[in-house]
Amino acid sequence: MKICVITPLFAIAGVPLAQIRFARALAARGHDVDLVIGYVDPKYELPDLPEVNVIRWGHQFVRKMLLPFSAYLRRVKPDIVFSAEDHLNSIVLLAAILTRSKAKISGSSRVTPYNTYSNVPFTKRWVLKKLARAVMWRADALTCVSKDMVEQYHQVLQSQRHVCVYNIVDDEKSRLRMNEPVDEDWLVHKQYPVLIAAGSLEPWKGFADLIQAVGELSQRKDVRLIILGDGSLRSELQELVEIQKVSDRVKLLGHVENPLKYFRHADVFVLSSYVEGLPNVLVEAMMCGCTAVSNDCPTGPREVLQDGKYGYLVPMRDPDAMNVSSKGILRAIATGKLVDPVAMAQGIEQALDNPISKELLAQAVQPFEESAVIKRHFEILGLDETA
């Protein structure tokens, strides 16, 4: 089949990386796959993708993808379009309506609708909500990456059409990458348990809590923490490391090309986020053998960890505060701590003392395995993939 996988932006982030894995997996199964990317962040280099036909546009704004994607639908006539992120999903559906395309359209939502839509009249988020509800009839499938998100979309859009389909996390290429050699001394010549975390250094990722938790834990256990990723809070977090007097125990390594090889050699992975869609990085770490500790934030961690069967959940002080817009999230962060670093330290200590077995970790990642995810997508579309 001729399949289009489309994403608005390439950066080192969950959505574009998941779309790339999906495109590769479809191509490996014999499909003719176009990967359409609205904009490539110049800070990052697009990986080599010989399996797929990569189409790059220079449109930083999703709305500007409407005309080129309409032209693409007329010219290429794909059998299926797999889109990700609500803004782009609406543009893709509108283009299909305008061009009378016969393509099957599957739109995947990756973040909470509280961060996308609003009931305040004539705001941008209100307009986006109106557009989404106006064009969603054209979708052959509407999916979310977690079950909790499905319920949120049912409520916000007043529709029962969204269903859960996970991202591909466990595939052959990822398995190969996690076994690449690593040159970080704390991991190569391990003298102490190593904690690892990864993500953009932004307020909603909660890394300040994690650094404070390591300060608390260090009073009882000699541990090391490596944080992978970059962002606007890097200097502030480095200053906090100094204030907490853990500069000999915490490293901010910045962006790395292959975080999986770091996960493979660490003992515990910590997800300190205040809000998620479905944290791929949590599944990646478990695939690599890390025992997981996560904030019990909306949405995804409790689902991935199966209420604590596959890892350790740290209670949030006010999880309902996260069911708001992104500005509301920032206000909630600014007005008080959402997570107690002492509770996080206790969760990490439990994980170190009682790691999750490899057998249970293998069970945990099965729903995110390549063939299971692809089978689910085609079933929802009512298609036989082998046809």
C-alpha cells in the first residue's frame, strides 16, 4: 500500500521520533512509505532514512501545510495517511475534504486536550476546538496514545470516537542501538548505583524536584544521577545542583544522539514530569532493563506501570492541577510544588532496593512492540495489512 506518515516538525522529541519509527516499521513490512515533515529544526540533523521517501517542507506553522498537503493528496493519492498531533490532524482532514481524497485517514492525539483546546470564545484554542469538531467526521480513525487520554477526549470533544493505540517503542533498530558502547565513566566503571533521566529541560519536566530528591537520598545512599537533554532551564538546574551540594553526584550531559545506550547501563530511570501524553522514554528505559520510578502524573505513567506492577509511582500533591492549559500548568508549578522530593527520594530508594525483574519488564513493553502496534492500527481502519 501507498502510505503517508506525516508530522509537523522534526526535533529530538517524542512525536517526530515515534512517527519515524512508525514509518520505518511500515516500510520494513513492504509498504511504499512517504514521511512528510513540515519543518526540520535546524538544531538537529534528520537521521538517515533509506527505507522511506522523506519529503521535507519549510513550514514552521502547521496551517501553512494545508495547501502543499492538498497538492500532495491530489498528486500521490495515498491509500492511508497517518497523522500525529491535533493541529496537524485537523489540517490533514480539511485537506482530504477539500480534495475529496479517498485516502483512509488516521489522526493520533499525543497530548492532553486540556493543553490544546479551550471553551473561551474566539481564542485560538477555541477556534481549534471548533475546527476539530467540524472535520473529525472525515477521519477513519481517531486515536490517543493512552487510555486516560481517550477519556479526556471523549469529554472535551463530546465524541466517543477516540480509541487507544500505543506508539511503537520496541523495534529491532532500537534493540540494536541500546547495545552500542557508552563512554560515560559513571556507567563504564560503575562504583555506585546510577539513576538516569531524560527530556527537555523545561518546567513541566520536574527536574528540579529530581535534583532535590537526589540531595535527600544522598543522606542515606551514595548514588549518581545523569540527566540527558537540553532546554531553557539548563543554567538554573546547574545552579540548583550547586545549591544542593550534589555537583559530584549529578551530571547534566545535554543532548545525546542515542539515549538508549545510557539507559542500558543505568540502574533506575526516573520520570519526574508533571504531565505527559504517553511517555515513550519511560517504555524505552524499561526495554533497556531499567527499573522505573515515575510521578503519578496525568496521563500514561500509571497505565504503563500497571498501577505499580512494573515500576514505582510517586504521588503528586495535586494531579488535577495538570488538567488545564499549558499556561495553567506553568502557574501551578509557580505557585507551589506539585511533587514532594522526599517522596520521590523514597520511590527511588525502593527501586534500588527492590528492582523489577527482567521478566516483568519484558511483559511491560509487549504492548509497545512493533507488530502489535501496527496490527492494532490496521484493525481500527478495517484493513487487511497483507492485502
